[in-house]
Amino acid sequence: MKHDDGIVKGTTLVRQAREGRAGSSAEDRQAYGSPLVDHLRAHGYRLTAGRLTLLCAEKFGFCWGVDKAVDIVQHAIDSYPGRRIWILNQIIHNPAVNRDFMARGARFIKGDYAESGGFDAVRETDVAIIPAFSAEMEDIEKLRAKGCTVIDTTCPWVLKPHLRTKRNIEAGFTTVIHATLGHDETNATCSLIRHEGGKYVVIRNLEEAGWLRDFLLGRLPAGVLLERLGEGASPGFDPETDLGRIALINQTTMLASESREIGRMIEAAIRERDGDTARGFRDFDTICNATQENQDAMVDLVAGGNLTLMMVVGGYNSSNTKNLARIAQLRGVPTYHIEDAGSLEGDRIRYQPVESSRRVEQDGWLPAEGDLRVGFTAGASTPDTRLAAVMERVAELAGVTLPVPPVSA
């Protein structure tokens, strides 16, 4: 079934596929399940073997939106035999999952896994899939022009700020987005705003929110603000005229506590500038529930776990995974954001430090003696299998064997 815009709703495809055959989404995704992780969930999120205690956050891993997107792609591959399946860009921010779909014959139009030709290689008889992060309006228009079948896996939590943003633009507000510049979701949001004739500013952190506050209070010239924001401001942006009324939204996977602080900062500046915020400021919390739950669980783990160190497993380009690592690091726990078990080689670890986009290597990261209390969590795009492999590798390096049954109870 297609929408009026010619795009197939992904959940409709899944429902139709299930009506036509036996099986369930749980069975379809069994390849991403782990007996070890299931065991931890069933036993208080902790497991002790010898000198090693594994402590896992009580919320982690595949969120509902990611789960849905993966399910839709699997059903699309099954439902369109003989037709070429294209994924616009990374379906989720996890290399293993994207490579799994490539192994099943899916192709990518853009990004790290793209084949040569890009959009030019897509034919009318093909199937194209919009990722969970949504897509830029320009790319959606290109797919429509191809006349191919387009399936939308956009997470409903990503659609939420899009709908709110449209209303804000109609009311004459400029959108301030607390987001990671260049992230797929951010690109989609900025594209939508341009398409709707609006203006935006992308604020990545409290420092950049401080620049905006200083301009609103007359402490920073407009030219300096624009220079500092760079590509974070929409084309033709004029701070003097475009920051009269501000509506704040968040990329759905940002650090919630930071988003709230940015909102308070901007609201206070507008209140001081105008004497009233009722007409000049709107704040709409668009952090998704799963992101909030994972962050809250991480706070609880590092607060009460008395951890030796913290392992955060997920794609290096995953915003929500980076923010989970930030939570632990900011609370003084030695933290390692790694992509998978391949990052652990003997006495050396390869990881991405908090607030960095560069990988580093470190020797002697795991104490050779004494009790170890190692915390674990995983980003919303990380399968249980990848998290379990890291746990097993850490146990191996610590010289212990995990007493876990071979199958889930």
C-alpha cells in the first residue's frame, strides 16, 4: 500500500508479509539474539566469574525504531524476490548490520557502503529503502522521480520533531536544533526546514549555545556568531532578523541533560532581552523515550556499580552511543567506546575517546591482577550478538570462563 506521495509505509509491508507466511519478527531477528545477554537480563544484569564481574545497564541495545527498521529491510528482501533492493544510506549506525544486508544482496546508494553510480544506478523496477534516520528532501525527490518502489523505515520519534518544526515555521519561528552537525537525522531535519522555507541554527553543545546566548544579549556581534557557526547556520541566515523568535528541538539521540540546559540558557536570554518569553521562545523536547531510558540506566549503573571501567559498544558514528560514553566519562569512570570485539587485541584496545572522532590505541587498559567490575552497555543500533562478543572477549583477556548456558532458558 502506498501513501499519496508514492511511498510504501514499512510497517504495512511487514504486516502483509506476516499475513502471507508463518514466522514472526522475533524469529526473523534471531540472528541478532544472544544467550549470554538473555542470561544477564534474567539474572539481575550481573554475572560473576572468578575475578571478573560483568554489570550491564538495565536498558541498552536495539531500540524500537531500530528494531522496526531492521525488520522492514528483512521483509523487503523476502517480499521482492528478483528485484534489486537499494538502501538510501546506512539503515542504522552499525557496520555489522549494514554488512549483513549487503551479504543478503542489498545495495547502498550513498555513504560508506555505496556502490558506484549512486542514484544513476537505480531503475524503475528497483526497490529503495529510506533509513530509520529519515532522509533529505532532495534525495526523496530523486527516488520519486525514478518511479521505483520506495519503502519508508523512518522512526516515528524522528518524525515527531519534523511535524513540530513545520508548525513552528508556519508560526514564524527560527528553529534551533541541538544536534550533531552532519548526522543523518540532522541532515534530514535541516533539509526539511529549507524545503519549508524556514531558517535554522545547529547547536552542538553548551559552548555553542553560549555563543547564541551572548548574541541575544548583545555581547557578540552577528558576524562573529555566523563565523563561529559556519555550516551550522542555514543558507542566507541573518542573526539580526532571524533570531527574533526561536523554537528549540533536539536530535532524538542527544544527551538529554545537555538539551535541557541549552533550553534553559536560551529561554533565560530571550526573557532578559524581551522581558517575556511567551511569544519569543518555544521548547519542545524531542529526545526519544529509548534514548532517555538508556541514558537513565547508564547513570544508575555508573552511580552504583563501583566500576573498574566501562565498555560502551556501538558504531563510532552513532550519536546515542557517543552520549552513553559521555555519561560514564563525565562521572569519572574510565570509559572505552569500541565498535566490536575486534577492537580488543591482546593487551591493546582500539577505541574512540569521548568528545573525539579519532580512534586511538592503548596498552595495559585491563588490569592484570585483582578484582574487576566491568560495566557494559550498547548503543541503540548495536545487536546483542556484538555486545556479547565483547563481554566474552573481556572475560577471555581477564583469564576467566563465563558460566553461561549455550542457549537461553
